[in-house]
Amino acid sequence: MRGRPSENIERKTKYILDYGNIIYHFDDEKNKNGPYLVEIIDCEYDMIEKLYYKIERLKEPKFHDNGRKKRTTKADKIALKNTEKKYWEEHYRLFPGDRPKKRGRKSNR
């Protein structure tokens, strides 16, 4: 078989690539340029990602129906502070090298 390939070649339009912990779903009808769905299985960074998005959501200002900005309440500030604390605990658990060094004198105890 030399020369040009025959013209009766059928292209796959729906297929799945599985790389163990990541699964790519392709469908030319939904998206011609790449996968329309990417599944990440057993990701250790899910919790830190959820906390990050929660912090971003809490930082966004809220608005009344007439368009005026709502006041930031003490409860909102406490929720944001607690979420940031959980985020940094998770971050330092995953990346222990990022923990800030302790400065100052050592205690005598």
C-alpha cells in the first residue's frame, strides 16, 4: 500500500482517553477543538480548591435588588476568616515547605 490512502476512511467523533487519574471525553458535535469534559479522579487537591473558590465567593460583594451594594456584616467577616484559616491549614498540610519560619527568641521551657 503505497501512495495516497483510500478516501473511505471513517473518523471517530466520540472517544475517551483514559490516563489513570484523568479521563478526557471528546465529542466533535459538542466541541471540535478539544475535550468537552475532563474528569480528575482521586485528586488530593480537591479540598484546597473548594476552599479557594469559597473564599473568592465570600469576597465578592453582594447587591440589593435595586443595585446598591449590601453592607459587609460581622458574620460575613467571621466566615471569611474561618475559611481562610482552613485554607491555610490545608495548604501547609499539602506543602509543608511553604510554612513560614518561626522568628524570635526560643523559649526556655
